[in-house]
Amino acid sequence: METIKLLYKAVVVGNSSGAAVLTKRALSEGNGAEEVIDRALMPAMATVGEKFKNSQIFVPEMLVAARAMKTAMSLLEPRLLAAGVTPKHTAIIGTVEGDLHDIGKNLVAIMWRGTGFRVIDLGVNVTPAGFITAIEEHLPDIVGLSAVLTTTMPAMAGTLKAIRASNCPPVKVIIGGAPVSQQFAEAIGADAYAADAGSAADKALELVAAGGISAFPRR
Ligand code: B1M
């Protein structure tokens, strides 16, 4: 079987050592780093996201797949840097103020990275000012807000309101978390709602593909 196909499979099943060997082999066979990412790693993470969405795999399997992808990426990154290749899109993500849950947020960050975004993870208990400062600094295309407690849903609404009212560059906002819904997203004026990490990757890609995002001049 073709090395690229084997690498795809190694990442999907979370075989980190296999992913390392196959990444080196793919490069030695003349594949470029970008080609390895586009043909093996990104499709692998898309498959992982889809399986997670359909409850065919769960958090542990997703974490080992992410570790395998990270192993492969660590071998590819020096080549990308040398070639001056950087991710096309940037996303910021954080759990809103008052909320310390980060497992779901971390999975979304993993999927966004696996989809090719540069992700700045602000962590948990992030204030509206914390999001705004990060938007001004990193000029992201997408901002992700996570809330897992019903009691922190108002903080999510407040964060979105503060972002919109600020003078920070325009961004698309995706929200998610167990108590959050499409209806809530519409009520507070978010650009998208995602029920799980796989859907969050799909939504982020949809938003950047829909355009209007790169209209803002970036550094
Ligand atoms: Co807490 N906790 N917790 N907790 N905790 C819940 C959420 C709870 C449902 C438990 C319960 O009562 N049955 C309940 C919330 C009730 C409610 O609000 N309706 C609860 C409570 C009440 C609390 C405390 C208040 C308990 C207390 O101290 N009295 C306290 C609050 C602390 C705080 O945040 N201020 C608390 C604390 C904690 C721990 C610190 C102990 C720990 C968190 C550890 C950590 O995250 N590092 C914890 C945990 C682990 C849980 C449970 C057990 C698991 C949450 C989790 O990680 N789920 C949870 C009960 C449960 O769910 N069984 C519970 C797995 C994760 C993958 O799912 O986060 O939903 P989830 O993420 C999903 C989607 O929601 C979505 O994608 C993810 C992957 O599919 N998603 C997004 C999430 N963010 C997204 C963002 C997106 C898009 C999709 O776009 C940006």
C-alpha cells in the first residue's frame, strides 16, 4: 500500500510510532511536507472528527489520533518553516469567564489544528477583555467560545457582546459546549454553533470559505 495511505491509517488509529516512521518514509520518497499534510494528515483528522461526531470513537481514541498527528507534524514543521509555509488561517479559542472545563475546548482546538488552522488557545476562565486583547494581537479569522455550565452561558453572551462592541478587528465567532444550542447561538448573534469537535472543524472551514474574513488586512 502507498506510504501516504498507510500514514493516513496510522493517524486514524493513533499509532504515533508508525506515523513517525511513515512520515519519514513519505518524505524520503519525494513527497513534499505540504503534500503529506494535505493527502494524509488532514484527511485522517477529518475521518477522526467524523467518527467522533457519529459516536464511533470517543475522547481517548481522539486524543491518541491527535498525538499521532502531532508526532507527524513535528517532523514536517521544520520543512514547512524552511520553505516559508505558514497556516492560512488563525483561530483563537477559550472557555469563557467563570468556567474551568477544558476537555471539550481542547478537542475543538485539536480538530482545528488538524484542519490546518494556527490555533491560539487562551485556556479557561477567559475574560471578555482577554479575548479582545488576543484578537487585537493575533488578528484571527475565527474565535471559538466554549461554555460547559448553564451558569456560564450569560458570560458567553457577554463575551460576544463585548467583542462586537469593541474596536477590535472583525472576526467570526463559533460557540459550543454541552448546554449551548443553535437557538442560543442565534439569540446571542454568534456566527455559528457546533455540537462537537468534528462539527466545529466543518463550521470553521465553512466560515473561512464563505469569505468576508480575509477582507481585513492581516499582518
Ligand atoms: Co463539571 N460539571 N463542574 N467538572 N463536569 C459538568 C459539566 C456537569 C454536567 C456535571 C453534572 O452535574 N452532571 C455540571 C454542569 C451542570 C450544568 O451546568 N448544567 C458540572 C458542574 C456543576 C461543575 C461544578 C459547578 C461542580 C462544583 O464544583 N459544584 C464545577 C464548576 C467549576 C467551574 O467551571 N467553575 C465543576 C468542575 C469540574 C472539574 C474541574 C472537576 C472537571 C473539569 C476538568 C476539566 O475540564 N479540565 C469537571 C468535569 C470533568 C465534568 C464532567 C464530568 C465532564 C465534562 C467533560 O469534559 N465532558 C461533566 C459531566 C458530564 O459531562 N458527564 C461536568 C467531555 C467533553 C468532551 O464534552 O465539554 O461537552 P464537552 O465538549 C464537547 C461539546 O460540548 C463540544 O465539543 C466537545 C467534544 O464533542 N464543545 C464545543 C465544547 N466546547 C465547544 C466549543 C465549540 C464547539 C463545540 O466551538 C468553539
